[in-house]
Amino acid sequence: MAESKGALIAKTVQKHAGRAKEKFLQNLGKVDRTADDIFDEHLQNFTRQQNAANRLQKEFNNYIRCVRAVQAASKTLMDSLNEIYESQWTGHDLLYVQAQSLDVLWQDFTHKLADQVLVPLNTYQCQFPEMRKKIDKRGRKLVDYDGQRHNFQSLQCNPKKRDETKVMKAKELLDEAKRTYEQLNSELHDELPALYDSRVLFLVTNLQTLFAAEQVFHVESAKVYSELEAIVDKLANESQRGSYTLKKNSEPQSPKSPNANSSLIINTQSPSQNNISPALEEKTIEKRNSSPTTQLNGNANSNANSNDNSINNQDVSPQDSVAPVKRVEELYDIPVDVEYENGTNFSIGATTENLPPGVLYRVKATYKYGREDMDELSFDVGEIIQVIEYDDPEEQEEGWLMGVKEGTNEKGMFPANFTKPL
């Protein structure tokens, strides 16, 4: 085994020495060199194509790094704006939604650049090192062929010292070297032009993908920035009208979030309701508050039967000298929720007849709402939503309902105080 390995090393050293000697003699002009002008032209084109691919890959990697740096900076900036933009300012929730939309656009943009532009570019560039190895091998085999050719010619040119055995051996080595060289040379004569011609189609496809991704990103992000500009413009207009002075704290809360449902919001009364005696109103509310099973708030949740009895059985003494008192929620048009044993909230006054199976009641959107999570439901003012039970009662949150939007069958959670029962 050791002798075999030693013989192999000796043969390899001898081959390298023979190639070095042949190149030296060729450089000195002592021996001729096999010329192939067509291959030399293919080799020049290949070198130029490889250099262009290496440069494009380098610059595009640098471009993606810069894009990702801007993406990170954009997210940090929007996070900072969300923190300093006060919650009572107009468009607070919309600012957050637009910031999330912008972040999604950045992520989609960088993914397209990496997956649809950089990956094909890397695949294209990987062809050149392998082709370069084959070209180098062809060069070595060409030197071997020239060396064997010169050796055979030398033996033939000396008839006095001619050894037929050596001549035959030299002929065999020459034929083998020629066959190996010509096989590689023929393959490269086909592969190099094909690779060079492929540069056009690759570049067109790669650049089209790049420019299309850029166009989509900039068009969609421009829409987001337009919305952000509109939010800030509205804030500026309200600020000029003095809307954000200290007196703003005394104004009633608007239903911007589900937490606003915890406060009592009284709808606009009709003229007949406005004429009700304040004393009677105070007495009615006082009697309602005295009931142990009833609470007056924006989402009064209690047992249905005890709640109805405590309200309907309220009487007014003769000394009040007024007509029978209506239920407080009817007086002020306040929807009162009743919680049943299964944990589902129903709204008093909502129609529960002639509804599809599984539908508890229907509500109409009084405010526009845009979802912030995948399990939420978006809707515009006036759209009708069918309220249904939660799949898992433990997932129910206070102030939120589960529903299906009529017409689209979209399903999700939504804040109850953005709607009113039908």
C-alpha cells in the first residue's frame, strides 16, 4: 500500500515537472503551442461575463443590507411615533394601523428581494467557478498533449538512435493525451457560448423582478404615507381650533376602544324625553340602583328574570302626580346587556325572532372599525352583523362580541360599543 502511494506521488510530481518544462520551453519559443483562436474568444467572453456576475452579486448584497437597515430604522421611527402620539389625539388608532401596514410592506419587499432576486442571482453566479475549473483542466490537458507531441516528434527525428519500443510507447501516450484534450475542448466549445448567451435572459428576468418589487413597494407605501399625512393634517386643524386644551378632559368620551364601553353613554333624547322631570328621573335611577340584582353602566350584566321584575314592578307614589315611569333603559335609549348561564351577552331590545340558526341577534355598525388582529372583524358604518356565540366561552372578553358580517360571511370579534342592536 505504501509503495502504491509512493508511486502515485512520484507520478504526480513527474507530471507537474513535465508540464512546467513544456510551458517554460513554450514561453522561450523553443517549441510551438497548439492554437485555438475560437476558444480564446469564448474564454474572453466567459471572463467578462463572470466579472459582471461577481460585481452584480456584490452590489446587490450590499443593496439588500441597506434596505434591511432602512426597514429597521423605519420600524423604530414608527414605534417612537406611536409612543409619543397621545391617545386622545385624533387618529391615534389609525396611526398604529398604518404603522403596522408599513411594516408589513417592508417585510414583503425584503422577502421578494431575497427570494426572487438574490437567490436566482446566486444560482446564476455558481456556474462560473465550476466552468472555470473545467477551463483550467482543459489548459493542463493541452500542455500534456503538446508535451507528448513534442516527445514523439523528437523520437521520430533521430533515426540513428531510434528505438521502436519507445516510439510506440510515445505514440500511445500522444494518442491518449490528444483524446483527453479534444474531449474537454469539444465540450467547452459548446458550453461556453451557451453560457454566454444565457446572460441576456437571466438579466432581463432578474431586473424585471427587481423593478416590479420596487414599484409595488413604493406605490403601496406612498398610500400609507398619504394616510399618515391626512391624520397629522387633521390633528393640526383640531389643534388650531383649541380642541386639545385642558377643557377637553370635561368632554364625554368617544367610543374609540372597547374600554370606552365601561362608561355610561346616553344617546340623544327626543324632545319628549327632554321634558321629563329631573326629580322623577333622579327618583327612578335611585330606585333602580337600590335593586341588589341591577347595576347601571354601559354594559349592565345581570340575571334576566330578576332584572325585568325589579324594573317592571317599580311604582311611583301618587304624590309625584305624573304618568307611570318607563324603564330607565327605555327612557334614555340605553342598550342593557343580560348575561345568560352560557356566558353569552344579549342586548335588550334586540329582535331575536326569525333569525338564522345560531344567530343570537343582529346589530348595525354606528362607527367604522378596522381590525388590529387576525381574529377581529372590520366593518363600515351601516353594515349589519349577526351576533353569534364564541366557539370557546373562555375566550370571550368584556365589551367584545363575536359576529358574522352579512353579505361577506366574514367572522371575528368586534367592540360592542361600535354597534347598536336591531
